[in-house]
Amino acid sequence: MQLTNSIKSIAIGSFDGIHKGHQALINQVEALVIIERNGGYLTSGYRRSFFVKQFCFFYHLEKIKLLSAKSFVAKLKEDFPKLEKIVVGYDFSFGYKKEGTIGLLKKLFNGKVVVVSEVKEQGISIHSRTIKEYISTGEMALVTKLLGRAFVINGEIIKGQGLGKKELVPTLNLKVKDYHLPKSGVYATRTKIDNVWLKSVTFLGHRVTTDGSFAIESYILDRDIGIVTGFIEIEFILFIRENQKFNGLNALKEQIQKDIEAVRTGSHA
């Protein structure tokens, strides 16, 4: 028997970030129907499933965007034949050109439709787009409150420009895809290597003092990590300073040491 044949309750949405607003829906159901778009995520692809205990089923927008509201509900009934309850947010719409309203969903679906009201934190309405705005301005402490956890990116270790270990400090260089990235600058972070979270300082932006290329570089504090390959995660805690151009490598190295000390001692807080 297929897993979907036993599911009786689902929540529908993009669930980008699995933030506090999403959790209000998720906590009421057995499974999520995630509408998958292309790029710019708070939490990309299958990684959403890491933050929930429910089953996750992905509907790719490109494959369903031409379905009418009626056809979309028919698809849900076909995919989940035992479905009894659908949970959605107060601003939910569906179907071709978002023609489907919550009122129409209640008419088309012969089970229970639960509509979750707006969720706020510190008077701020919690939406993925709002969280992205705060990420773009480096307000990571507020982002953490809205998400209910720290903002995390995942990426593959790549070869850097070679200056770090020789002239500055040794860093892990990351290549990431699909994420909505924080503003350019230096951050207090934690970096996950071999399932261990380590205190770190991360630079994100264009290397304006050296080769001008875009980079995400993480320095691990007080730990000789040796050679690291594969994928790692970086958790953004606080914004430390803006990206800036320095008059040579010595000035840059001096500032990097100040950044490291600020994170080590907590004086950035």
C-alpha cells in the first residue's frame, strides 16, 4: 500500500523556511504538500524535511501551475484517497492564476478545511518574504526569532583563492545553490563539520581587497580542522560588520583578527 493511501490530514504551502507561521499549520497534520518553486529559498528542496517530523510530498509548481482550482483539488483527492482534513494559511490561494480562494476550497473539498490565522512575533507578521527582507539587511537575531531557529545554509567545500592559509587565516570556502543569502559582510556563525557545530566567523560577499570575486568563507575558531571535503552547514548568528576594502593584506589580516576576537569573546553582541 502506498504511503499516501493512509494519510488523512495535510497542510499545503511552500513552507519555505519552516518558520513559526508554518509550524502553526504543520502541528495539526500528518503530512505536508510542499509547492516547490525555483531558487531563492530560506530552506531549499528536501532540506525542509529536516525541520519537521511529518511526511513531505513535493508538488513542483511548473507541473501544476496550469491546473484549475477544481483540477488541483481533484489531484489532492487522487493522491490522498483517505484525505479528511486540509490545513492552510489565512492568505492561501491555489489553481491557475491563483483563482482558488479558501471559500472555493471549502466548496470543492468534502472534508474539513482548517484556516490558520496570521502569526506574529514582536508585532511582525511572519512570512517568508518578510524574513528574507531581514536576512537581506543582516538582522539575524530577528530572523532567528521569526524562524524559531537560526538561519542555515548548506554548501559544498571548494578551493579558495589560496591567500587565506598563506597570507591571512585558513578558511573553508563554500559554493551554495538556491538560497536567499544574507547581506554582504562578516558574521558570527556556527559551522557544522562531521555533525559537530563549531564556533566560526564567516565572510560573505565580494573580496574587494583581493580578487573581487564572490565568496563565502568560514574560519573555525580555536580548532585545527585539517582537510575538509564534501558539504557543510553554516548557521548565521549575528552580523558583525560591513564588507569593506582595505589598504593591502596586512590591514585586512589585522581586521580579520579583530573579527575573530570579537566572536571569541562575545564582544560583538
